[in-house]
Amino acid sequence: AVDNICSILKGMASIGVMAIGMTLIIIIAGIDLSVGYLLAVAAIVTARVLCFGVSPALAIASGLGLGVVLGAINGLIITRGKVNPFITTLGMLSVARGFSYFFAMGIKGSVASNIPVTNGFIRFIGGEYVGPIPVPVIIMLVLVFLFAFLLKNTILGRQIYAVGSNEEAARLSGVNVTGVKITVYAITGGLCALAGLMEAGLLSTAATSAGTGAELAVIAAVVIGGASLMGGRGSIYGAV
């Protein structure tokens, strides 16, 4: 029974990590349909950089950094360009999908749909165990506690709830609404990238098909966990 529970948790860890970011976004009354392909493109880019023989730390940083940058771009377009979050992130979904196919091509020993991942650290965070507990589950739980604390006990956390509850009132109260939104989308992009590395480590390959349809599972988890699509209400614990 314990093995079965650990196996289930191991398989859902990447969805759980992305659900943390999606909770923040839905609390500010936003949405992000691009999370699945942010996961895929971050894993693909990391795997491709590794194929060039650079240090694993630089490769991992490039994947995580790309996720943060693409997430921040979502936030910038939504706030500065005044584009609806649904439309913005749907467009980013297509962009990230295109990038994932582009970066997957032309790697020796791989086909155009995947790149093998042999790095020990990535495989450790994706598929190894500490005692009976899978490492991805440990990572997910640490992030859950960290972001739950952030929401409840930090200035940024209270500002996130304020923006989602009443954006205009938050702005008049001195909250940097634009900064909060960009930060939330950037954090979510980084979490998606981390989820991509975890999934690549679990499967020992970075696949262009990774994360397909994940946005539906992630949004469902957050909403079923008690978050309101109207904003202002949500719980990290509930989503997980």
C-alpha cells in the first residue's frame, strides 16, 4: 500500500508543482493555458544544452531561466499590453510548442520528438528515492509549504490576494498591481520549468509531447481545491 501511494504521488508531482503556480495566478483572477508547453520547452532546452557538453548547472539554469522569462513575458503582455490572459497564454502555448519542436531537432542520437536525458542530477530529482519517499514528492511538498507560507505570511502573499479580490482597491492602496502580476506569472513559468526537469528525469527523456493537456489537469486541481476563477480566493494545500 505504501509503495502504491508513493508511486501515485511520484506520478502527480509535476502536476502538483505546476498547480502551485496556477493557484497564485487564479488568485489574482488570471489564467495560464501555456503551462504544459512551458514544461516541455524547458526540458527540451535543458537536454539540448547538455548535448553541447556544457556544465549541468548551466544547462539546468538555462531551462529554469527560460521558464521564468516566458512566464514574465506572459505577465508583461497581460499588464502592459492589456491583452486578456486567456488569449495571451493561449498564444504562448503555441510559441512554446514551436520552440520545443525547434530545439528538439538535429541532436545526434535522438529523433525530432525527444532528446535522451542521462544527467545524474536531473534523473535524481525526477526518479530517485530518499528512503521510501520519491525525490519528486519531497520537492513538491517543500514547495507546497514554502508557497503556502508565502501566501499567508508575506507582503507579496497578501498583495496577491488583494489584487485578486479588488484590483482597483489594491492599486489605490499602493500595491504595485503590474509588478505583482508579472511576478506571479514569472514564478509560475519557473515552476513549470522545474516540473519539466522532474518529468524528464523520471522518463530519462525530454519529449516534445510532454505536458500536452496538462493545463486542464492543473486548472481542475486548483479549482476543485477551492480557488475561485473570479480571483481573491485559493489555497495551495487545497490544490495539492
